[in-house]
Amino acid sequence: KHRMDLETINRTAYSFWALTETFIQNGHIPEAILCLESICQSTFVIFPPLIQVKTRLRLAELLIVHTESFEQIRVHLDRALTLTKELPSKSKIKLRAYHLFVRFHEQLRIYGYVPLEADIRQTKQILKQALAFAQQTGSHKYFWYFQFKLVRLHVLEMDTTSALDAVSVPISESLLEQDTDYILIKILTLLTQAQLSLQTQSYNKAFGYFSCCEELLVQIFNKTRERKSSSKSPAFLKESETSKALKMYYFTLRIMYQLAIGHHGVALVEWSTLESSIITPSIMCLYTWLTPQRFRVLICLIESTLYSNGNYPQALPAAMKGLDYTNKFLGELALAGKPNQGPFQVRCSNEEEAIAILNLKMLLLESCSYIHLSSTDLLSSLKTTEEALRLQKTYPKLCSRMSQLHSLFAHIANLMGESTLHAKHLEAAYKKSEEHSNWRLLCILRLLMYSIRKLDYSKIESFQLEKKRLSNICSHAVIRALYLYVDAMYLYSQGQHLEATEVLRKLRAEEEPLSLYQLSIQSQNMMGATLIRLGSFEEAEKILLSALSISSSNSDLSSSLLSYSLLSDIHHRQKRPLALAKEYGENYSSTFKEIKKRRRL
């Protein structure tokens, strides 16, 4: 081999690099790739490790952007990472090598190639090495870049605990004071923690993260934007885009939080803020989970959930619009699928995106089913629930919603008058629910309601003990209100009507500021039934008419049926000469006609 001095070797490499950039500027990418490959494959000149590393990284970058030659990219990146061991311990070129390696594995997912377990382990190992090196060299922004990538990887594996551990590294106050970018990173960290806490139903923790985040948001958005982000900052720290995206991310998570704890009234107020300032979804795909497609579907889901609390005619179109979006996006992902190449398996153009969209579709189907139930359209509700069940069985990687689906089937069976089937699905929902969760407590309360109606005292005692054991974990306003409702039911079943009335009055005081439409009607109907037993017909009639008015105005026929039956009971007991439909016909004629029609069906 020809011996050349180091300066000549370096000049040779620089010439090739200059020629490469010229080819790139003129759009001759294949020629640019050949230029760089000539350095890598050189047998005439042995280039130093630093030259080889820089060349292979630039070559890998070109291949990632312009080709799908994944095996070649992998070879160049692996070789570059190996060669970095021969460089000085704190050489910053290592950061670029780690960055490109992570980018490569993200690109694989985008093209729908599902890495093997060995690849996932290697990615985690590389990320941990990158984090250690970034911390060692004081490259704080790159440290957080790699940190969020590790969190994302844990989330993809549905390992929420590890994801929370990874994102819980504190940012020092000195860094926050030093650079505005670190405040943005801190906000993103808090929002990521809040999102993961919502997934694990740790609502108190989520509230704490939101409180800290709000203070920082006020601080960052009140500052004048005199300084542009440093050109040396990673792409995800561009201030103008990041600030807008974080604001949207914050409001979206806040609404999800308010819905999760049952504060529909507050959620509606925050929705008005979000709805009036929705930005182009393209900038939402930061290091959050909100890609443009997911964002559009999520907005429909939020809208349908908000309006399902009393505005069913508006809720159903929002849910159907969301389902149309999911079908469109899933169709696009399937069409963009790539054939098998090498050791990678392909399922669609982007498996991660497909799973996220399918999870949102599952939630939309559940929302549709409940909306159909409200108008006693049992057939549509049953079909929608069965579709959700098929989805769950077809795609085992989806978040399990079996407990929620059994709960839906129990609702349908109850309205059909199938008491045994109702109990069977309620018990299945309870068994498949997570321990120490709000949902398990909800299942217990519904089982208690069923057992009280059936006067099954052995089960009542057992469920009462379980209810008491789980009472301290209740962080959902609706479940807290339902807790009181079940207490009132139990007292009523024991003949303690006065005590039951007092609990119901307490319930009405608690539910009023929360705008709990459905529970409000249920409690009013129950209070009406209790007052009828106590002989307070005038007060009972007033409360039942209020319930009928609310349910009629919102097309909730299932609730209207119960109010109608109880008002009929008052008429029967007082032996009134006029029929119920004639006495209140002016206000509720359409509702009564629909009730008679449903009863005939």
C-alpha cells in the first residue's frame, strides 16, 4: 500500500467531501454516494478513524434520506460506532453517530419494518451509551433529545413504569436560568409525565405536573421573542414551533385530564380555548405522541365525549367523523406498505402509527355505542360494540378494553331486560378490570346496584366490603357521585327512605357544579321514587318533571322512560282524571309519542 503523509490523506478526503456536496447541490445523489463509498472502500489509502467516521455518517445520512437501503445504512452506522472507540474520549462526533443511529431506527418504523427483539435491545443499549456520553460531555440538549427517544421506546413497548423512570431526571435550576430552551424542555418533560400518569390513572400526580407546567408556560409565553433559537440547537428546539406545539399539547392533555376525573363542565371551558386556537397539526408531531393524523382523530374523540354528556345529536356526528378519519388513515397506511426486505417484517407503512390510530378507533366505537344507548337504539349499539370486540381480538397489541366492552354489553342487556346476561357481563367487566383502579370501583358500584335491585344480600355484603376497601382511591368526580347514589339505593332498599333522601340531596349538591347530566337525571328519578314512597307526591312530581325536561331536551329516551313511569305512578296513586300525556302533552308530546313507539318495538 502506498504510504502518504497525514496532511495529504486529509486533503484527499476533503476533496472527496467537497465533490460530494457539489453533486448533492446539483441533485446528483447517486454520484455523491459513490464519492463517499470510494473513501470507505479505499485499499490504496488508509484513512484515519475520524475521516472514516465522518464519511460513513454522511453516507448513512444520505442513504436514510434518499434510499431504503437499510442493510447498507446499518453496516455504515455499526462501523462508524465501532470506529468512534478509537477517537478521543470526549469527541463530539460520537453525538452525531448516536443521533443518526436513533434516526435510522425511527425511519425503519416509519417504513413499517418491525425490528427484531435484538434490534430493540441494541437501540436501548445505544441510547443509554448516548445518554452517558452526553452527560459526560455536558451536552445537555442532546442528553434530553436521547432521553425523550428512550421514553418513546418504552411507550411503544407499553412499559409505562420504565417510561416514567426515564423522564423523571431533573433539570438543574442553573440550566433553566441559562437558556430559554431548557424551560421548553422542562415543560415537555412535565407534559410527558402528565400523559404517562393519565395512562396509569395517577390523577393526583398528573394534577401536580400540570400545576408546575402552568407556571413555566406563563413564564415562557410572557417573554418577548427577541432571541431566535441557536442554530446549533437540535431541530426539536426551534422555539416558534415548539412553543405553539407545547401550548396545544398542554390544553389537549388538560381536557383529557378533566374528562378522566369527570369534570365535564371545566373540560367544556378548556375545550372552547383549544377549539378557538387549533393550529396546523403538522407542528404537533414533536416528541409527543400527537402526529397530525392522531391529533385530528383525538379532537373528534374529545368533542364526542364532551357532547355525550347531554348533547347527543351533536356527539354522534363528531364520533362518526372521527371514525371516518381512522378508516381513511388506516387505508393510507395499508396502501403504503412495503414488501419484505432482509430480516425485517412488514405489516403496514407505519406499525406504530397504525396501532395508535386503532386504539383511538376503539375509543370512538365505545363512544358511539354509548350514544346509541342513550336513544335506546339497541341494535346500532350492539353492532358497534361487536365491531369494537372484533377489533380487540384481531389486534392483540392494542390496549386492552375487554372490561369496558363487557360493561357495554351489560348496559345493552339491561335495556333489553336480559337480567342474567346483564349480571354475567358485569361480573366479567369486574374480573378483567385492573386492581386498585377507578374502573374497578365503578364495576363494584354497578354490581352493587344490580345486587340491591335483586335483594341478593350475600353479594351485597361482599361488594360493600370491596367498595369500602377501594373508596380511598376514588379520584373521579362521577364515580364519587355514583358512590353516594349507591349508598342512597342501599338505604332505600332497607326501608330507610328519609336517610336515602338526605344522601340524594347531598348528591345533588355535589353533582351540580360538575354538570353530570346523566347522573343528575338518575338521582332525580331515584329521589322522585323515594318521595313517592314517603307520600310527598307534589315534591316528587316537581323533581321528576325536571328530570323529564332535561332528558327530553337531550333526546335521552332511556332516562325519559323511567321519569314517565314514575309520573304515571303518581297519577295512578292520586287517581287523577286526566291521562299523563294530556296533562303534559304540550311540553312533551313528541317525547311521549317516541316512548310509545319504543315500547311497541
